[in-house]
Amino acid sequence: MTVRRLKTYAGAQGYVYQYYFVGRRPALADDPTAPATEFVFDVTSDRKLTYSVSVFLPQAAVAAWAAAHGRPLNEAEQYAAAKMRLFRAFDEVEDLKEQGRRLTIDAALLEDALASLGVD
């Protein structure tokens, strides 16, 4: 049995979200973001209904970051970028369950997220 660490985030929209990381996997080949890595989080804002939110990190964005910084991103840095994208959605998307179930990290968002964490 897997024990998941439930975490809390107070979003700018007034909701307090609880979430946990489910896992990562390659995006399906026919997904519009493919080739990409999909990070899956289970989220709730009311402690009654839990739903999945997928954060897609396209390989093109990872390659662009690596070219600009002269090194590849490790798995922890990729996860950190996905988590920062999730937090941004918590802050910006009014109805995450309806409008934020699929989030994508483009090259600019990746650069901003990692810079905010001091990753160079």
C-alpha cells in the first residue's frame, strides 16, 4: 500500500487546495503535447470530491531549457517545475475542476518556474 503525503496550498482565488502527487509517465503518443512527461496530481478543494490534474512537460521545453543553461534538467527539477505550474493554476484558474485538468508548461513557463526556485 502506497502512503501519499497530502499537502495543502491556499490559492489566490480563495480556495484551499489539498493535493498529492500520484506519479509521472510518458504522455500518450497521440496527445497534442507529445512527446512529453505527464505529472499526475490528485486535487480537492472541498475534501469531498477528488479529481486528477495532469501537468504536461513537453520535451521541446526541456530541450530549450537545457540548451540555454548548458545542462539537462534532472528529475527533481522537472517535478519542481510541474508543481510550480500546478500552484500557478491554483492561483489563476477560477474553477480548476472544470478548466484546469490539463496544464502545460511551455519554455517560458519552465524558465520562470525554475528561476523562481533559483535553479540555473
